[in-house]
Amino acid sequence: MNKITRRQFAHSLAGAVAAPAILRAASRAADKTKRLPLAFSTLGCPKWEWKQILDYAARDGYSALELRGILNEMDLPKSPQFIGAKLSESLKDLSALGLKISDLGASARLGEADPVKRPAQLDEAKRFIDLAHKLNSPYVRVFGGQLLKGQTMEDATKRIVVGFQELHEHAKGSGVTLLIESHDEFTTSPSLLGILKGVNRPTTALLWDAHHTFVSGKEQPADTFKQLGKYARHTHLKDSKPEGNGRRYVLVGTGEVPVKETVKILVKNGYRGYYCFEWEKRWHPGIEEPEIAFPHYAKVMREYLAEAGFKA
């Protein structure tokens, strides 16, 4: 065996680590047609730059990305990555690795009752719709929001429905559908049905955060899907367990949220959207690093989907 110096070894190691992202992901890109419909939210990697996000997604076998901020910019239409010539470059980066944008996560709250603040919420949603159209992304997520003191669910629901109807006019013809997430005050099937049936527009559907309907809404996955399944276009999947007076997010399969059961129900009923991992690292910096959580999720989900009989 030939001997090498310490300097030669260090040089060769540095070269391997510094290999271009496109090469590190090449094998995944070549096999992109066999990828499962897995996505992760960039909420889980707040310190990663654009190319790093794409590199890890391709390496771990993900098909798509849910954009919820890039580095310190949460207002995606203002991100340098999607302005001017950079937008075209970003689209080429995605195409080179066989990745798609599953959806954009806006923070717009359509239940906002303050007449001064409400226009800004609707404006954000409209700007995200415009960006989604440019990025060939089919969905933009929005929130219902929290109830204000003295505000009833009926009043909040009416405001949300009116907001969706206004945004429908903006989204019409863009190919973009708005998704109300099961979040905040709206984590039960009845509360979400009030919105979805009230809007009754082709540009409005559901982002099923199955963690929230189980933990906050106190519903079993089968019961939620029975009532809301026909509206579900996208998912947020994650696991957690009690800790102190609250809960802590944990790696999928190590907590008490029935993620495996949820996957089985989705597959059985012909759901064709992405199984998206929403790892809330940006809001909870103490949870596992994305370098650990993302490949773990991909591995576990491959097992869950196979066991559920998923067929591409």
C-alpha cells in the first residue's frame, strides 16, 4: 500500500468535501423519476443557503421543497433568490436536480379583523400568488389566524371566506390554489369545513397539518380525513411528545403522533400530493439539526409508504 503524507491526505479530503453540489446530487437527479412524493419545508433549515437546500433535498431523495423563508428572509417575494435574473437561475437550479416547489408558505392571516392591518395580509397573499406562478408552484398556504378577544368563530369564518373570495379573483387564471392550513383556531374538521364550504371556489383547498388536527383538534386521522379528505392537496407531517407544560417536536416515529397511520390513510384513499416534513427548526432551535432530521424522515417515510402499498 502506497504511503501518503499528512498534507496529501488533508488535501484529498478537502477536495472531496468541496465537490460541487451538482456532482454530489447527480445520482439522485439521474434517478429522479423514481423518487417518492416527499417534500420538506425550509422552516427546518433556516441557516442553509439556496444551493445547500437543493443539494440536501436531492441527496436524500426528496422530490420537492416547500418554501418557508430562505435564510433571514421570510417574505419570499423579497428574497434575492427570486428577484430579477436570480429567479431564472433558481428555476434552472431546480430543474437540474429534478426538484419542484410544492408550495409557498405565506404568513397571511385572512381572519384579520383590524381594518388597518387587514389590507397588508391580503397584499402578502397576492404577492405570494404572483411568485408561485413564476416558480411553477401550484399552491400558496395561508392562515385563518387567532381569534381576537370578543370575536366569535362565526365572525372570523365570515372574514376568512371574504378574504378567500377576494384572493380568488387575483389567483384566477394563474394556476395557483390557495390552501388554508389546519392551524391556530382552525384545527378541527367542523371549523375548517365552515371555511371550505363557505368559499366554494376552485382556487381554495386544504393543507392538512395532521399534527395539529391530532394534538390541538383532538381528532383521529381517519375521522379528519373522512370529513376533510376531498379538500386535502398538501400535508404537513411531524411528530411530538409531551414535555413539561407543552410538547417537543421529535424525530418521526419516536413520539406519539400517529404519522404512520396518517400515511396509510392517505395512500389508501388515493391522495396524490406531497408528504411534506414540517420540521420547525426556525421556531424551535433546540430540536434536532436538519442534517439529522431530513434524512431520518426520508428513510422512515420510505418504509411507511412501502408498508401502506404506495404505488407511483
